[in-house]
Amino acid sequence: MQVGRRRTQAEYGALLGVAYFVPALLFLAFLGGWTPSGRGAPLTPFVLLPLVTLPMTSALLAKVRSFEEPRELNRVLAGTARLSLAFGLLFGLGLALSGFVPAGSGS
């Protein structure tokens, strides 16, 4: 079963959009007073750290929009892996710095 060019482009864009929406949503939740523990916590912008990877998406999205042969997407796959690594590390760091990770969860 082939997904097709348009669906590939739409799915890739949607998945990137959701990934960047989650930290923003968490920040807005913190802004509204929600915390994982239910106790008050200082407002923390650290959950927005993954947004610094947003410029990495422009070349990937451009290639997904303009590919001629499906094998051209192999480079997008490699770029997406790099993006995922940077995003994940920054998101984890942002959550830890925000106090999102409960104390003692690492031991």
C-alpha cells in the first residue's frame, strides 16, 4: 500500500507540528497554574527549550514538499533522526529543570 505524495507531506508536517505543540501546551498549562504534583510551582520557560530546534525543520519540510523520488526521503529520515535526538534531549532537560520529573524518580 502506498501512502502517496500529498499524504506523506501532510503526515510529516502534522507530526512535526504536534511535537512542537506539546512543549507549548505544557508551558501554557504551567502559566495557568497546573503542575504535575498539584502544588504551586514557579512559572518555568524551560519546557520551551525544544523550540530552539525549530529552524532544523525548515530544510526537512522543504525536501518533503519537493521530493521527486521516494528514495530522496532517505536524507530526510537521517535529518529527522538528528532532529529527534536534539528535540528529545532538550525536552528532557527542560522537563527536569522545570521540576516536572518527580523527586526520586531516577533511583
